[in-house]
Amino acid sequence: MSAITRDRWRSNFSEWFDWIIGEAEVYDYGRYPVKGMGVWMPYGFQIRRRVLELVRELHDRRGHEEVLFPLLIPETLLRKESEHIRGFEDEVYWVTHGGLEPLDVKLALRPTSETNITYYESLWIKSYKQLPKKYYQIVSVFRFETKATRAMIRLREVTTFKEAHTVHDSFEDSERQVLEAIEIYRELFDALGIPYIISRRPEWDKFAGALYTIAFDTVMPDGRVMQIGTAHNLGQNFTKAFDFKIQLADGTLDYPWQTSYGVSDRVIATIIAIHGDDRGLVLPPLVAPVQVVVIPIPVGSEEERNAVLREARRVAEVLRGGGVRVNVDEREELRPGAKYYYWEARGVPVRVDVGLEEVKTGVLTVVRRDTLERYKVAREELVGFVLRLFDEITVNIKKRAWDYMTSSLRRAETMDEARRWAEEKRGILEMPWCSREECARRVEEELEVKTLGIVWPLESAEGLRCPVCGGQAVTWARYAKTY
């Protein structure tokens, strides 16, 4: 990475992020006249679309069925599960009028869909023979976020909310489903080169109405931690609230078990944040709208300039024939340097330069975005070389992201060690924990951090003491400054 500086990207991440989502025409935020809402621009929408294609493939392959439920949820449905509504009541947008007429029942703009989906599951599912049943939808959800909003990270309209909802005839099968959800997210984040830790959220921070919550978190370039995915075992809480029973194999009736799991716009935000550098985006080839940009460098006579342009177009056609998403930048008003800047900011994985020399020799200049290394490649070898380069880029950006993540994890067994870590407040701190909430709260207060939960799968801290109360530690708790 010596050819590329990454200082501003880390040292002033917030400013960098706002700059690049505008510069690369990803997401227009802050100008829409409703706080906490933004607009996906064409280039960003293409990134989003390709991420969602992967999300759909991962779910469809495992037997999930895509559905689409109404945006409006009657208050009577939302209040069916009391713990759930308590968890969201401060964040709900309410529709109270239809035109000029007051509504008999207030309607909520969907904050999440456990209640209305459970209602329909109770109408559709009658027997264990129909189970397991796995639905998902990709929709907007609305939450009246009162903290400082951030583009793609903390929104009032989350426009890319994938929520899966499943139904099972036993607790054991719902537990198996949680593990499947975790595998789906592992595969998603691994494909995108996003590093993560997996934690079981503490009881006081689990999803409202769930038995427990498993969360994926990543460390952003500024050292703060962001939740990027969650999976919840809902138990029988919602099915009991809706008096939803099914016939079991032994002929008895019982409430089925449910899970839910979701990711959001934060996946795209993380791709931008984790892989970027001072020049802009560095996109994984898998989701890059343009995988290769061909830059003609026309010089000399008109005939020579036309020859360069023809060669650039031929190169593009050869690459398209190999299944590569390619664009030829033929804009005459921009010099080659300006085109380089434009496409580097957009994170296009590979650039091919075509000038008079390349026309004469048949040897092309290829530049990779992640390191800016340059190669000379014969025209007839170009497709194979570029496809191999995609694999190398994917491995490299994933490795450097994981290297940063690993370097951001620290363990401390005493409060003095924890205080030294807190002076930096970068990354994730793991400490032995006795499992008492008051001890975790003490750490939160003193270090000004949040409890992420416990290491998952559970890791024993046998032989260690809780650094707060001195009692026997049970496991390791994680703390971080979060978004």
C-alpha cells in the first residue's frame, strides 16, 4: 500500500465518508428536507443492487421465500406483544389522518415486521408439516432516531432493510435456524471482505421481544464499532401474543417458535468505509458496478487518435465477452489524469490504459485500484489476467481489512489496563466478566463505552476474576465506543 496514503481516511473518517459518498455519486445526504433520509444515486444504487443480489442468493439457496408486506401496521397489531412495543414506542412514526379525516386506529410506519408477519403466519400455517417456514423481505423501515443521524449509518428511513422471519415446531429447530442465519451472514460478509466479531448481546440490549440476540460487529476506520447484522431467537413470545397455535406431530396443539434476522444499509456503508483510502472507494469486484474502465489516451494525428479509440472499444468488447462489466471513458473534455481521478474515486477495481504504444505493440497497460500496481499484458491474455486480478484484489482487501480488525481487538484483565485502553478508545476491549449487569454498567460508565455482549460461541474465563467486583469470571465481555 506504499503507493496510496490512508491517513485522512482514518484520521478524519467522518469528513472522508461524507466526501466520498458525494464525490463518487453514491448517496446524496443532508439536502433532503426531512432529517435522517437520503437518496441513492445511480452509481450507489448499482452497488446496493449487487449487494442485494448476493443477499437474495444466500437466502434463496437455503429455502427462504421472498415476500412483501404492507408498510402500515395498525397500532392494535403493534401492541400485541407488550415488550416489543415498549422497545420501539419512542421511535415509531404514526399516521393519524387519512386526508382530513382522523383515523379510528393509528397506523405505524413499519419499524420492523414481527407483529404483522406473525399475524399472517397464524392465518397461513396450521401444521408442523408446513414447517420450517422461512420468509424474508427487503424494504424500508422507519424509526424516529433522536441521536445525531449519519448517512447510511444512522437513519430515520432505513431503505435497505433485509428482515427474515422463520417459524418452527420446536425450540431445537429454532436454535438450528439461528445457526443458519449466522452462516448466511458469515458468507455474506466474507464475500464482501468485511471483517466481523460475533457476540451475544447482554439481556438489557437484546431485541425487544426476543429470547436473545446474536450480533455481528465491525471496527470502522475511526476505531468505533458498528453493528452490521443481528439474529434473534424470538421463542414463543409473538406466537403466544397472537394466540397462534399449530398441530404437532403427536396431535397436540402448541405455539410455534420463531426467529428473525436482519441487515441494512450499513452493509454498503461498511464496504465503503472498510476498504476505502484517501483516493476514494475501493470496491470488491463482486459488487463493483464497473469492474474495468478502459481509458483511451489519444495523441498524434486524427488517424492515430481514431486508432486508439477503436482499440479501446475492441478491448472493452473482449472483456465483455469474458463476462466483465466494463466501461470505455470516451469523454473528450477530460484529460487522462482527470479520468483516472474520477474512476479511482469510484473504486473501479481495474483500469486499462490504451495509447498509441498499446495500439502498435498489442501490449496493454493494466492498473489495479487497491495498490495502483501497473502491469503490461498482451491483448490476447487480457481476459484471463483481469479475472485472476479480481481474485487477487478480493483476497488483498479482505486481508488488510481483517488485519486492521485483529489489531483493534485487545484483552485486559484489570481496570488499570482497561483505563489505558480507554485513553485511545479505538476498537474492542475484552474483559473477564462475572455476568452481573452492575459490573458491566460500571465499566460502561467509567470507560464511556457500550457493552457489546459476550464472546460467541461462549468462551470460558475459568480461573480469572471480574476486574470490577473481584468475583469469579464466567466468560469474556466485549466493550467498545459504538455508532
